[in-house]
Amino acid sequence: MTIIWLFLAVLLMAAVAALVYWLVVITEGVYLGRSMVVWLYDVTAHKYDGIKEFDADAEHFFVIKPYLQHLPMHSTPLLLDVATGTGRVPFYLFAEPTFNGKVIGVDAAGKMLAVAVEKLQGQNGRFLPIQQVADQLPFSDNTFHGVSCLESLEFFPSDKKALQEMVRVLKPGGSLMVTRRTGWEAKTFIGRFHSPEACEAMLAELGLVEVKTFPWQVDYDRVMARKPVNGR
Ligand SMILES: C[S@@+](CC[C@H](N)C(=O)[O-])C[C@H]1O[C@@H](n2cnc3c(N)ncnc32)[C@H](O)[C@@H]1O
């Protein structure tokens, strides 16, 4: 009898540990509310770049180059990076000699933005950080030539609401670059996982055209789209 109770106790402890791991590590607090997600990023901000181990060549070939090729022609484009974190997108954009634009980086976690500001302080005001949640962007309609949001949509309270905001602030003809979570962990984001078809359909429903998904890394696809000019 004692052995059975012991076995049940171990089983219960393992189930609780697995639940906590899923809630905190795999889904990064998203089922515990926005404040929990932001708090987790704030407490790990100083370690983020070390954990991600970004590779400059990979960022250039798989993110920045396709984004620059997709952007509408402009000598000094104004770009928005939603959930900019430690400034990955602006950092690698500014490393491109052909890029002469400015980037506004929005993130809800102040400590992630503080790391971005430190990394980008040599950019003479070409980077502007704003601490703000993704589903209430403090910009007028049709402001940006490009809007990016990497590795973040699945952590927002509503990815659709955030995407609606991104589309609203994009100029007609402007580029959207976002990511779709893939891999086995993506399927544990209950009620938040999108197949490539569902993700593309959601973007088309928001009025975007030329929606295309590109395989990128183990955990993410890169999805590109354009805001139509004159509704076409
Ligand atoms: C995985 S990181 C991605 C950061 C960056 N885009 C990158 O690729 O390195 C997710 C980011 O989303 C931010 N975030 C989470 N929820 C947010 C929300 N509701 N509004 C704005 N930012 C949010 C976090 O603070 C964090 O910086």
C-alpha cells in the first residue's frame, strides 16, 4: 500500500513539474497573462543575447537581406520593429552599409529595451525605443515603410489584434515581416498554433497581399506580406 502511495506521489510531482515547465519555460508565461511574459523577459534580459547566440551571417542572409529586398524603394525608410527585444533587427539592419533608414523599436519589457539601447548607442539617434504593448501601437495610420515582428506573436495576448495594429501603421505598399512558430513545441501553444495555411489566411483576411511563408529555423518560419496600394 505504501509503495502505491509513494508511486502516486512521485507521479503527481512529475505532473506538476511538467506543468510548471510548460507554463514557464516552453510557453514563456503566455497562459499566465501578459505581465508574466513581460516579467520573465525582464528578468532574463541580460542573458537573452547569450542564449540566442545570433550569428551575423545568418541574420544577414535569412532576415535582413530578404527584408531589405522586400521593402518599398526609399532612400531613408522608416521601419518599426515590434517586440524588438534586445534590438536584433535594428542591430543587424544598421550593420548593412546600404541601409540609411531609422528604426523605432517597441517592446513591453523595459529591461530588454535597455539592452537594445546600450547595443545601439553608436547609431546617432537612428534607433528610437518605445516601451509599449504590441496591440496598442502609438502611431498614426500609414506611417512605416516596413514593420517587422520576429519570434514574438505567439507570446501576445492576441496575435490577431497585434497584427491588425501592424497593418494599420504600415504605409500602402509597405512590407510586413513576421514569424510563425513551428516545431513540436509550437503545437503545445494550445489555441495559438497556426498551420502555414491558417497563418497566411489570417494575414490575407487583414487585407495583406503577396503573403508568402519561407522556412527559416527549427522553431520558426519567416512570413512576408505587403499592404496593398489603393486596396489592391
Ligand atoms: C523571443 S523575444 C523576441 C525579441 C526579438 N524580436 C528577437 O527576435 O530577438 C520576445 C519579445 O516579445 C516581447 N513581448 C512579449 N509580449 C509583448 C507584448 N504584449 N507587447 C510587446 N512586446 C512583448 C518580450 O518582451 C520580448 O522582448
